[in-house]
Amino acid sequence: MTAKTAKTDGKSGRKTTGATDEAVVRALLDRQRRAYTAQAGIRLRNTPAPLYQTLVLATLLSARIQADIAVAAAKALFDAGMRTPRSMADASWQQRVDALGEGGYRRYDERTSTMLGKGAELVLERYDGDLRRLREEADPKKALLDIPGIGPTGADIFLRDVQGVWPEFAPYIDRKALDGARRLGLPASPEKLSGLVPDREMPRLADGLVHAALDKPLADEVRAAAKAG
């Protein structure tokens, strides 16, 4: 790939940065060393427990709260033993509130405790606790919206993270991640972005792009590092 100039590309309309797309992605991944799932202690595999834990994290991340707080709250829930839909449903409302509070998730703790309990019950009833069965739905993304606490943003987060183990959804780059790509001067195309990293790195790239969309100083730092080479 040829280096970009510092002008606007007349064909794509996007601003270039003086660095290759590969250099920008490398600088971004240097700063987003682990996907949010890994930060929460989730060893994501196509098995019931980590898939459910990813759903819990998606629920927490979809609220208007800082990502590091959502990650800390997810870890607190898991450390308290709420790692499966059964253990989440069996926990008391107050136990869930306490764990969320321990992770710093206080603004939405009571409402989120209720949603996590109801969401766990639905996963148990509809999927027998195994989210791999979600893949059998005619429209898995639409089915996700039936789970309490999961709206369009939460569904995007979940599918963004599981694309590494559910390849039929890859490349999954949602609207917020595309906003980050534009801010960094990268192609606003899931297919082109997926060509910049190995398949296993797609969740981390997507998370990094979201981070760049939400954090302009980070995006500026990434562009400067990529340009410096």
C-alpha cells in the first residue's frame, strides 16, 4: 500500500494523514493491546460461559458510562461468581447491585441489576443457557434485542466481540467503530479494515476504533505516532 499524502483523497473524500493505513492500525493496536473482553478477564471461546460473560459485558458497555468502569464492573460480577446465566439468575438483586457498585458502576446499578437478572432468565428459558443456539435464529441480531438490557448498541458490541469465534459475522464493524475509522483517516469500510489485520485481531481492532471515536486525544496520538513512523 502506498503512503498517503496530507491532502484530501478526492475519490474517497477522506482526509489522509501522511501515514499508511497499516501504520495507523499498528499505532492503534499498540495502544489497545487487549480487547474489552480480555480486559474483563473473559477468555473468549465458542462455549457457553464466555459467550454469556461477553453478553454481560455488552450490557454494561452499552450504558452511558466509561468503558473502564464497565469492564471493572463485569470483572466484579464474575469474581462474585456470576459467570453463567444460572449463577446470575440465582444471585439476589442486592448481590448484583453490590458487585456492580464494587466495580464503580453506581449510576445505573439498580436498574442494571434488574436487567441482568431478567436477561439471565431469558437466556436460560430460550437457549437453555447456551448462547451458541442464538446462531440458529433466523436473525441473531434481532433476537439479541429480546434480551433485557440489550438494545441496538449492546447487540453491536456483542457481535463485534464474538466475530472472532463466530466467523459468519466477520467483519463486524459497527457504526461507532466506523466513526473511529473516519477520525483516524482509515477506510470506512468493514471489508477494507478487515484486510489490515489477521482475522483473530478483528475484535481488538473494532474495540480500538470505538476507543478512538470516543477519545479524540487518543486518535490524535495514534495519528501522530503513525506519521512519525
